Amino acid sequence: MEKGILYIVATPIGNLKDITLRALETLKEVDFIACEDKRVTIKLLNHYNIKKPLISFHQHSRWQKFDLIINKLKEGKNMALVTDAGTPGISDPGNNLIAEVIKNEIKVVPIPGPSALTALASVAGIDMQKFIFLGFPPHKKGRNKFFQKIAEAEYPAVYYESPYRAVKNLELLASFNPQKSIIIGRELTKVFEEIKRGNLAEVAEFLRQKKAQIKGEFTIIVY
């Protein structure tokens, strides 16, 4: 029996119009869609009148879920992997699933599209020919080392951040290197999109003042 294909499909990070024609075509043609949160993915699918069986797959998924997905692929079913927003495999458990799929000699095909990382980098206005991407900071263990690495980085450092820890972590970063400048993007591609530039103290104060209004995750560039 011929094995199926796992498609890694990038979905909008906010504005539903940002999905590609190829992504829509893929979602319409696959047999199943593995998604991070069914409620989020259903909104996207309903918007484009797509009806497909969904399999939840997220950071807390057990190995039985890996087996379920791989077995369906082995049966010849084609599947799309999506995250709540952006490109799977970047700061989510998609890379673990992809590694297992590759071990089982199943074909993996990228369907590229939106990414918060590249969205902010494209409007940074600084040299981004070389940069480092560090994902989300650790909550506790390794947090100091994470921000010390950013403070000492030779190239711009990009990371994702929760609004609940942003100010505290910027203060930690300033303790290592207060001279750093920063670009922060929030609500990217959405109605209330906002991009703030400045030094660490300025941006930290900006976030303090707006803390009650801020929702969603940030993309941050430190240089």
C-alpha cells in the first residue's frame, strides 16, 4: 500500500486573507487535518467552507496521538498539519511529529505561508541578513541564560513572548545589556496591529502603560 503524505500548512497569524491559494487547495484535498486547537481551526475552515475530520495535536499530546497520525499516513491517508497561527514546526511540537514521520519514511511536503517571525523582520528596518531565532523564553530554569545570550548576541535576536512576562523579561535583559535597542510587534496583521521601536527602557514603559489592553503573543527583535 502506498503511504500518504503529511503536508505542513502555514495558516494566517491573524488576518484570514493571508492564507495562500495553495494552502486552501491542500486543506480541501487532504483526508484529515491535525490541528493545535480544533476551535481555532474550525473558524478558519468555516470561513472558507472547508469540512474535514480534525485530529487534535498539541504540546501535551501523548505518544498515542503520534501513533494515530502515523498509522493513518501508513494507510495511505493524506494529512495536513496546522497550528493555531503561522507555520507549524516553529516553536510548537510539529517538529517532533515531523521527525517521527520521517523515521517512518513518509513524505513531508511544506506549504509555506505566514509567519510572525518573518512578518516583523520584513518591517524591522535594520540589517536582518543574519539573525538568531530563540523561540519562547523558558519560564524559570534557564531564563537568565536565555536573556544573557540575547544580550551578548552579535546579530539581531528574535524571540516570541507572552504579554504576561514581557516587562519582567525586558528588565532582566536590560540588567545584562541596557544599550540594546528593540522592535516589538503585537497583533501583527490584525486590526490593532502595532509595532513599537526604541530602547529597552522606552519599550518596557510602553508595555507597562498598555498592560491591561494587551492580548496575544509578541514577536520581539533585540539588536
